[in-house]
Amino acid sequence: MSKPAESTSDHQATPPEELSEPLTIGAEAYISEEYARAERDKLWGKVWQQVGRVEEIPEVGNYITYDILEDSIVVVRAAPDRLRAFYNVCAHRGRRLVDCPAGAKNACGQTNKAFVCGFHGWAFDLDGECAHVPDKDSWKRSLTPENTRLVDVKVDTWGGWIWINMDPACKPLREYLEPAASVLDPFELQNQRYRWRRWLIFDCNWKVALEAFNEIYHVRKTHPEFMQFGDYPGWAKAQGLHSNIGYDAPKGMEETMGKNRLGTGDARKSTAEMQAYIWKHVNTNTTKTLVDAAARLVDELPEGTPAPQVLKHWLDSAQREDAARGVIWPVVDPMHVGKSGTAWQIFPNFQIGHAVHNALCYSARPYGYDPNKCIFEVAVYGLFPKGEEPKTEWLLTHKDDPAWGSVLPQDFSNMAAVQQGMKARGFQGTKPNPYRERSTANLHRNLAQYMGTGAPRPLK
């Protein structure tokens, strides 16, 4: 019997890492309405949340809205180089200034000079100052700039995303995002654009939704069709507030700890088959250029070519093809690519599945105070020649819609079943794998810091 390839992430040969001991997590955070209600003030009012992309509001007066429980935020480009964010509520009688169209995830539009309330016509300029009050004299000079302006919300950008925080005393976004921001900066995610984006209201807690994707441990059973291309062992690491995950990889193949995986056996053939399968059935985590370059491997490389050479030839070929059409990949050291993994979980509710040429991102948040429902979003990004970026919008897509392909629905089936199972009298709490599911333990450790309850406990 041949000796297995030595892994650069062999957890048995390295010192214990943070959260590496067996832990258990109670079900309260997933199923308790009391917990869900407490999240509004203890969690969502204190954290940085990703609310959209910078390119969605390129011109002065462009705006988007973001709703989290009862709070609605409007983010507007107030000047070519300045974004502002405010609570989306009129200072007069409390009507929302910007309505979300029926069936839409959020509002996205343009205002030339001011937001005008649809109730009585009060108007507010792009910096939130009250610009017009009908019959203002009736208030006998009691209306002041201070008591009539819109209330500010902290706003900043990183990675091409817009982030808001409702806590006036919050730490700066960059500080909050570390170490993820520094690790992901070389990937120049701000240059990627939406390829497609879908959302739905799902029958599970927002944490259950995210935990369906924050580890690779599930691939063998949930997605068995991928086993024909090789095994999918994975690791997860706690990174302060955040976490990251990736694949175990043989020495000399560190770059495959990220998304650029080769198939097993004849790597030329199996990689081409795997890329074609992913493109057809998942439509994520690859690009048409990578698929086409993989399909040429059998013609361009002789049988028996070592896997590291296949990997290099494949990626170099795809990179040259993209460059010829005006798509330039950022240059990232292969070792850095490997150590960065396949995805980062940004606390509390955003996952960035990064690569130099594409990204797959998930986000989830509460749908009201029902702990059994959430708003779940999936967005796929890519690099495009300037001026050829696809026009996309958020599409409300039922979980059974064929547009999801055949792989994501496998994850969806787990999400609903887990939510139901956690309510059973016989369920004693989750037991995340201490090596492969550490991201889940880290999420709940950090949630407990905000919520004051639900910290992982030693498994006995």
C-alpha cells in the first residue's frame, strides 16, 4: 500500500491551535425567540455589516438601502469621493424616506438633490441636513438643524464592499476586519464585479445558513459527486473575530489549499472534468477561462505530467488568455494563496470565498424575530474587461428554482433539516469537529462575547 502524501496542514503534527479541543454548543442561539430579539441591540447594533458594493452607487445621488430587523439604513453617494449613511426615517413623523419595492431585497435608486418624505414633503439633502419643511413657521423657531437632520450611521468601504455600523463608538472598519483585510488585500477584490446574485427567505436561522458553508467537512457526504475528482479534507482556523477555511494539501502543492484544486489520477483529464462539472452544475468558484484552459490540458501536456506541472501550466495558460482580453489577475504568491484558504468568515454574517479571478460570497441575516427564518444571499463575482461587466440585479429565487443548479440545493436541504432537528428534545447541542469545523466554534465564542450567553463548552 502506498504511503499517503504528507500534508502541509497535518493537524496531528502541529501544536494545538486555538479552539482545537472538543467543544459543544447549545441550541439557544439557533432556536430561541428571546435570543433572536436580544440580537437587535446586543449584536446587530454593534457590528460592521456588509450592505452592498461601491459600484452600485457610482454617481452622486445614487443610493441603496439595507434593512436589519426594525432598522433601515440608506447609503448615498453625497459627493464623488464621499459616502454617507443615515437611518432611513424622516425626522418629522417617522415615515421611512425610501421604500423598498415589493419583492425586492432592497431599494436602489437615484435622487438628484434630496430625499423627500412621501408623507408631508419634508426634504433632506445628501448630507442629511433638513432642506425643506412645509409651513416651517408653525413651529415658532423650535426646529433646529440639530433636531431635524437625519441621524448618521457609520459607513466605510473595504474590498469593494460598503459596510455600516450603527454604534457611534465603534472601532474603525479596518481594525475590525483584521487580520482578514490584510490577508485578502492582495486579491484586489475591489476590482471584481457581480457575475450573478440571488437571494431568498429561508426556513432556518441565519447561523444555520452560514454554517452550511463555513467548513469543508460536509463535502464528502452532502456532495458525493465531487468524490470522483478526489477527496476534500479541509481545515478551519480561528482568526480573532473571524475565521478562515481551506483544503489540506500535499507538500509542493500548497496553492491547492485555496480554490485552484486539481483532480486526482491523470490530473489533466480529471481537472478538465471537474472544472466542466463545476461550471455546469454550480456556476461558482471558477471562470470560463479556467474551464477552457483545463479542457486543453490533455492536448497540451503529455500523459504522466506531474501534478504540480499540470497546475502551473493550467493557471499560466488561463492567466495569459485572460490578459489577452484585458483581464489582469492580481499577482499573489502561491504560498499566500494557500495560507489564505478558500474562504473567510467575517463576523458575524458574511463569508468571502476569494480567489485572484473570482469570488463566491454568502450572507445571512434575521427575517424578523422568527429564529426559524432568515434572509440568505449568494453572490458570485469575477473579473471582466473594462466596459464589459454584466448587468445584474438581486433576483428573488425560490430554493427549488433550477437556476440554483444541482449542488447548492444539496446544501439547502441540510439547512432546513438542521433547523428542524435542533428543536428536538433529544438534541443535546452541536459538536463541531475541532479541526475541520473550528469556524463554527469561533463564531459562537464571539457571539457569546456580544450576547452574554451561548459560549462553547468543553465536550464531556
